[in-house]
Amino acid sequence: VITVSKRNEEIIKELGVSGSKVITVPNSFNNKEIFPMDKTNCRKKLGLPIEQTILLSVGNLEEVKGHKYLIDAVKILKKDYPNIRCYIIGGGSLVDFLQKRIEKFNLEDNVKLIGQLYHREIGNWINSCDLFVLPSLAESFGIVQIEAFACGKPVVATMNEGSKELISSEDYGYLCRVEDPNDLAKMIDKALRRNWD
């Protein structure tokens, strides 16, 4: 049995599969599509504001991805970052729900739902952001996190199993509590104030 994370490997073993028959092979990414590029050039190419603070999240617009908590966190952050921009890439069943939440909090200038994109387009978006955010309730791995790392971007993610395995050091980003917009906002603020290497 091949799985993508150590936590999945543990669960498979708990189900009775012999330890010698389980191997972890982490997911990877296409380094011909995802690689470091100049942030300013990428922002110009996408028509994004050059000087604004930009957050990015990529994932299906479904409950498990936790985007409503990211929207709530941006509402909190707007007090200290009035011009913050958060772009959410993905399609799914919660498009209308999330758009209504954005409008409810008067965040139309701050949070934009970009919709589904071809994977080859994602590299420009990742390189345009200051910080990648993954507010998922659960992840077995979360490939978008290593894609962000590959572009030299720090990640703020929730303490789900996949993110805990990848963000094993604060050299890569910060973890926050699941379903907690206040803690998510706190970690985003902490990350934005840090000079990352």
C-alpha cells in the first residue's frame, strides 16, 4: 500500500495492514510550472496591485477547505491592513455562499474569488503573493503548500495532519487552530510582520 503521508501510513497500519506492506511516498509538483519568479513581474502580468499586501489560497470551494474562516480572518485583519488583498482560486459548491459572506462583511475590495484556473496558471499567482494561506479543516498532504515553498513563499495553515507534517518548523510558516478565524488572523499578522528567508 502506498500513501502520501506518515499519518495515513499509521491509519492504514491500524486497519490491520502489515507495516512492511505500507510505504509513504509524498506528493510532488511539476517544477516546470511551479518555480520562483519575480513578484512584481507576476503581479503586472496578472493585473494585481504592485504595492498591496497579497494573500493567496488555492483549493476547491468546499466546506473542508475552510475558506469561510479565511474570509472572517481578513475581516479581522482589515483593521490593521486596510488595503489587504486575498485571492482565493478554485471552484466548487460554496461559490455563492462565500461571495455572500464577502459582501456581508463589505470585503469586496479585499477578498476576490478567482474561480477555477488551469494548473499552469497557478505559478504566477503563487509568486505574486506575500503569503500563502491554507485554512483547511483536513488535509492528507496539501500539495499547494509545497508549491508555495517551491516559489519561496511562507505558508500559514491550520493544524491538520497534512500541514503539521509539512510545516515542521517555523522556518516555513505558522500553524493555527482549525476553524478559528481569530487564531488564523493572528498567525497571518505574525507572518506578514516577519522578514522571511
